[in-house]
Amino acid sequence: MKNNIIIIVLLVIIIAFGGAFFYFNYNSKPAKIVYYNYSPGDEFVTNLKDDDKFIKAGVELEVYDKNVLNELKDQNPKIRDAILQILRNKTAQDLEGSAGQAKLQNEIKNEINKILGADKITNVYFDDFIVQ
């Protein structure tokens, strides 16, 4: 009789812990990731490589760590120079279509991450993009 009571109490405890485990693990909402945007300044306007055309682009950088914003501010002259160098080395054909713009965004992201010494930029957005 005493053994049956111990077994029942142990089963109740195991079921209670199991229920609590599933409740807290599957009913909790995932943490919302907050992203921050940084603008390296005015729009970029420059000539394209081997062409009589120019590009005008507004660039926004996305980061997930608010502390990176100060680092971006400190490195802003290097960041602007890197973006200008990338744009100057493109032709109009390099920038055609969404694939060309996606490749350019990735190239800018990788170059800025090199300047920062780590993968701190999560995305690059164009808020203005004209090739003329």
C-alpha cells in the first residue's frame, strides 16, 4: 500500500513537470529581433565605369545591435569611400534588374563588414536608385 502511494505521487510529479515543460517551451513567444537602420549620409552620385552614365543611390544599412550605430558613425568616411569605389567600378549592365541590384547590395554589405571587422551589417537597402 505504501509503495503504491509513492508510485502515484512520483507519477503525479513527473506528469506535472512534463506539463510545465511543454507549457513553457511551446507557449512562449519567440523573442522579437529589433533591427536598426543607419544612413551613411547624402545620396551617392558618381559616374559609372567605361560609360557616359551615372548612378544616384541612397543607401541604408541595417544592423541588429544598437551599439554598432556608433561604430558606423565613427567609420562613416571609410564607409562612404568604400561605397563610392564600388559604384565607380560598375557598368550600367552590372546594375541591370533586380539581380544586379541584389549583387550590389551584397557587395556593399561585405565591404562594410570588412571595414568593421565582423559581420555586423545584416542588410543593405536602396531608398533611391537611378542609373541614367
